[in-house]
Amino acid sequence: MKNLSALTAFKGLLPVVWLTTGLGWAVGDEAPRFTPDWDSLQGYQCPDWFRDAKFGIYAHWGPYAVAEGPENTDWYSRNMYRTGTQPNRFHRANWGELDEFGYKDFIPRFQAEKFDADEWAQLYVEAGARFAGPVAEHADGFAMWDSALTPWNATAMGPQRDIVAEMETAVRAKGLKFLTSFHHHWKWGWYPTMDQSTDTANPQYAALYGPPTPATAFGRRGYDPMRPDPMPSDAFAAEWLAKVEEVVNRYQPDLIWFDNRMQILPETYVQRMAAHFYNVSTKAGREYVLTFKRPDMPLGTGTVDLERSRMPDIYPEPWLTDTSVASNTWAWSHDIEYYSATRLIHDLVDIVSKNGCMLLNIAPKPDGTIPAEQQQLLRDIGAWLRINGEAIYGSRPWSEYGEGPTETPVGHLADEGFDGFSPEDIRFTTKAGLLYAISFGWPGPRGAIEIESLSSLAWAETIERIDLVGSDEVIEFERSKDALRILPAVEPPCGHAWVFRITTKRP
């Protein structure tokens, strides 16, 4: 393993580094705006740049991509150690026994030799994203930045490059807001660190695999990941906090995103994390966003995020959905199954109509290339947004999010069983006094799109004209007490969802 000797240089360092962290204020500065308590953190306000941006991209990319295994490859580093699972069988057949080839042994093979941050950022621009960035650290314990807190990082090992720094420079150069995501609170119990038949029990690798925890923390005997037994120690929580603060201090992201399960940490560490990020950002003049999954933080102390899910109706505050280009994994896998561009565009429109933003994950290969299928998906989304973006960017919800027969599932990971929308589904947005009706179906020759929410009984406004965005032709329409009937006579200007701009008569 490259630079394994570097492990010894870090012995005894962590406690010293932890003591240097604070709230981002030096002696002599004005008092910080936020203090680490929920009452103070209720002063958080989601900025307009996030409300306007609507679409962002991040990437699950790390040593776990090397395995090219089955089933949610971002969880491969955990499931490879779980006897009887498909990843465990795959690992033993393809990589060897767990005392001979453990997760640490993927790191030298994670070379990222073709990674080009500028190419990634340019693709994000072509996709129409307005914010983007990397996974800073997944649950595997491998930091993707040049960390002083752990030798298990991408600058000391594997690529021997500061991936977070390179992405920050490239993303900001394209005029996008920069984000980093954090998943490393999942590391508590991620590995079977008391199982002597695996390499995870070797104290030489404790900085990667975590402290010794009993089998109940790893997932046996009625394991509940939100109530592990035992709960994380203060030392673990302090390391978690120090890593977030190091990224915030060094790279000053505009948005930091957290996976669920922060609720297992002592809440004082979560409070200190949020106060530190808000104070550092305030001092730097940045408008900041922190997203969390309920119930990890109280409502009002950050921006709510839903994983592979969505709100059932318009939510009063801005919110985020994180989803992926693939239905079965977040990271590169040999059996990756992609969503269609139509599905992803429909998801984006539905989320925006309910006051949300969408964060779309991609799954690069271990060498740093983005597979052609994923590039095409992103460019298809971008092509649609170049035509129809006026109904998305900077828009706000209408009085109703939409209509149609499809009931979207709600709840954590609910989209995993969702088959998508029907051609009869309609979504609404507004901007600059205009109403946009976005149809997920095209009526065909001499057909009509009927919208009950815009009937003369349901909506009192008088319609002056209707335009099809992307077309020069003014659209014919009929309106009754039952529905608005839109009668497009032209060919559709795009292939996924069709936006009708509705102008009302002014008094």
C-alpha cells in the first residue's frame, strides 16, 4: 500500500487538531452570529441563490468504485464483510478472503489516472447544473481531500491528489456554487472491527476502519442503524466534527450536505458543526446552505433533504431531493441500471413545482472517467433546460403544484419503487407574473392537453395568450368551466416535457 508508513506520522495528532477547532472567529473579532444551540441556529435562512438554482450535481466516487461490485456499490465497503451477502460472495470470488484482501487494499488501485476536474465541471455546465461538487468523505473513512486529520486521504494515498481542491477550483471557475457532501458519521459500526478473521480488527488500520465496536454496532442481533449499541463515543464524534470543520475552513463550500444518521451523534457536536459553518461562511461573505435529513436537526436550523423521495405537496420552505442517475446504485457498478432522461427531467419538474431543488448523483469509474451513458443523460437534461429553463430557474410554486393521475410515493427511499409519471400529469411554476404549465405528455395530431386546474371556474384570471416555449407559434386554446384545452398544432420542440407559457390580461 502506498505511503502506509505515513500512518505513524499521525499518531497522537488528532487530539491536538481537535482542540484547534472553534466557531470560525479569532480573538479580537466581533462575537460570532451563531452559537452552538438550536435556538441560535433557528436564525438560519436559505438564500435566494439556492431557491433559484433548482439543479445540482455531485458524484459518489472513491475506492469503492474499484470493486465494480453488485448492489449499491457505495455500500460495498461494508457489505463485503457481511457473510452471506451478494457483495461478500462477489468479493471472495473476485478479490480474495477478507483477512488477505480487505477494503484498504482497494486504495492503491484507486489511481484516478484520467480524472480531469475541468472536464467534469464543463459537463456539469452542459447539464444545466447551478451547483456541484464531490463527496468529501463517504462512510468508508477515506477522505477525498488533503487532510491533516487522517493519513487515509486521497492526497497521501491512491490518487495522491486533492480531489476536493481540484473540484472546488474547477466548479468555481465555471461560475457554479460549490458543494461537498459528508457521510462519515455512518462509519460508526460500518466495519466489523472486532472480527479477528478480517483485516478491520488490525489496530494498524484503525484510522480507516474506526474504533473497535461490538457486533451489535455492525449489524447483527436486531441491529437498528439509528440506535446502534453502543452509540458513538465522544472521540468518534470529535473526529467527525474536526473533518467537517477542516473542509469548511479550507475550501469554504457554499453548500454542505449530510447523509442521514447524524442523529446518532451527541447533539452538541452537530450544533457545533452548524454554528461553525454558518459563522465561517458569514465571515467570508458567503450565502450558505446546510442540508440535513429529518430528524437529524430541528426544522428551521437548515434546509431539509429527502433521499430518493419528494414532498407530496408544495412545501413552504425550500428543500432538496438527492437522487441518482442509476436506480440500483450510487457508485460505479458492473450491473448499473440507468434511469431515462425523461424520468430524470420529470423528477426535476415535479420537485421544482413543490418548491424543491434536485441534486443528481453520477457514478464515475475508478479511473476518473464519467461513463458515456451518464454523460449523455446529463447532456439530455441540459438540452431540455436550454429550451425550457425559463420555467425552472428562478421560478416559484404556483397555488397548486399540478394535477394528474400519478400519486408520487413519499418517505425515505420511496422512489425506489416508483415507476414514473404518466402522460396526463401536469406541473405548474410561476415567474415574473407568468404561469407555466408543464405537460408530461404530447397530445398528438389534432389532440388537446386538458388542464382542469385552469378552468374558468377554478381560476379567475383571464388568459391573454399561450405560447409553447421553444416555438414561435402562438398556441390555440379553449376554456370552459371544466378545463383549459390547449391545442398545439406544431411539432414539439423537445422530447421529454412540454412547457406552455400562459400570459394573463393585466387590469
